[in-house]
Amino acid sequence: MAAKQFALPKQKKYRIDDLPHARNALARVSAHGSPAQKKAVRKAVVRKYPSLKRKK
């Protein structure tokens, strides 16, 4: 699988190649990720799937 299909491509972590995986990545990083990972994953997911952007 290509690195660009992950939210953290250098580590090949948090797969975001489709919407269900993107949602799962958000849930997993929320439970197990560092603050920096959470920010990076959310940014990557929202960039690819704008519909998942949090409403304030």
C-alpha cells in the first residue's frame, strides 16, 4: 500500500484510503495517539474528506 494512503505516511500509520478507514483513523489516534499525532491525522483526514470537519 502506498504511503500517501496513510495519515502519517512516514510511519505508514492510520490508513485513510477510504471514508470508513478515515473515521477509524480518527478514533484510533484519539485513543492512542500523542497530541502531535492527533493534530496531524485530523489535518490529513479533513484535507482528504472535508465532510469530516468538526463543526464549531
